[in-house]
Amino acid sequence: MLQVGRLIRDSPVRWEAAYKAFLAATETTRPRAYLEFLEDNIPIPTPRQEGAAVRVLSIGSGSGEVDSAILRKILQRQSSVYNRVVEPSGEMLKDFKALVQHDTSLGAVKFDWRQQTAEEYFSQSDGTKFDLAHAVHALYFVDDHDATLRNMWEQLDEEGHLFVLALTGINYVITDEQEQYVNVAECFKEHSEAGRLLLDFLTQTSNVSAHPEMRSKVLEYFLRNSSSVDDKILFSTANAAIIARKSTQK
């Protein structure tokens, strides 16, 4: 039986490959637009005690490419960071650790690795408060968006920041959006592995191509919501940033 929406739970390794296929197929209006959007919107926290390390909570860090970009941005303004990484996939944590070993710009970051789902982590919280809690393209993989955002909020220290980046379609107040397009042409090629992976990522379901009826419905949806440019089929999506600051001031 097809398990819809369970890609990262059923096959974390395939999810990582599918995510890379998604990034490769994503087109924006200018080079580096995705990273620029991230860097322009990520809030730079200030620790409450002068000289203390900035405390960052990362939910669903994956293999670390996005987290490392966020950390480098913070280190432009702050001298040290404590980063608690929450990621259920052991393979992705291994890749993240390898990235850290080779990236000398992250030398001022102390990492605290937690191989857990968001639900597992929040159920075992030790009460640590953070200056920044972020989840970049991670809300798709939790059962309860409201509970996850509430738990992230509760872990913020006073004046701490919450930052969430997701494809539009999640019902929260959006502070900024970046339009982008995904070239889904490979999805229409029956024997394309890149197309199969991209189809899996966009549906968050493993091996959609093995189920002809669902594959057909998804491809029909793509065609209804895409435009053709040369040999590309561009499916319109958008990144949405949700940003909030915790304050006790009335």
C-alpha cells in the first residue's frame, strides 16, 4: 500500500537524493537567489549576556548545507555560536559532520548533535533556551505544524527569533516570499532516475513512479500549473519566510 507523505520516514537516504534532485531542478529569477533570500531574511540574534555564545536550535538540519550558510551569516556579527542540531537521519548527520570538518569558517561553532525527530526532541526537552530557532523546509515532515511551531517558540529566550522557511501552502502569516520554478520535465520521462526522485520529493512519497495512477494524477497537476519554455516544463512554487521575535514587552 502506498504511504503518502512519508518519504523522509520511510527512506531518509532516498529523501536526501530526492532533495538534491529538487535543488538541481529549481530555477529562480537570478543566480544565487535562494541563498540571497535566505541570507536577507534570517534574523541575526544577540545573546542576552554580553560575550556569551549565540544559541541556535536547528530543526530538520539535513546534511547541513543550509544550516552552515545560516551559521556563517551569524558569525559575521557574532564571535561564537552553540548550535543544537536536531535531525532524525543518521546518514544526513554523518554528511553534516563531514561538512563541518572541512569548513574552517565554522570553527567558532560548538555543535550539539541530536539524532531525533522533532517530536522526540521536544518530548525530552532539557529546558535550554535559544536565541534563534529555525526550521528550513522541515515542516513538511512533522505531523502537527501547530505543535512544532509552538514548541520552537517555547524554547526561545526573551528577544529570541523564530525563523521558518517553507514552500507556500502552509497556513501562517508570511513575512516574505520568493517566487521560483521547478523544471519538472524529467518527471515526464519514464526511465529518468532524476525525474523519479524529483517526483518523490514534490509529493514527499517514496517511489511514486511505481504507482501509475498516482503518477498520472501528479503529472496532470504539474501540466495544469506549469508553463513551457523551450524544452523545460516550469512548475511554479514559492519559498515563504515566517519570522517572529519573542518579547515580554507589552
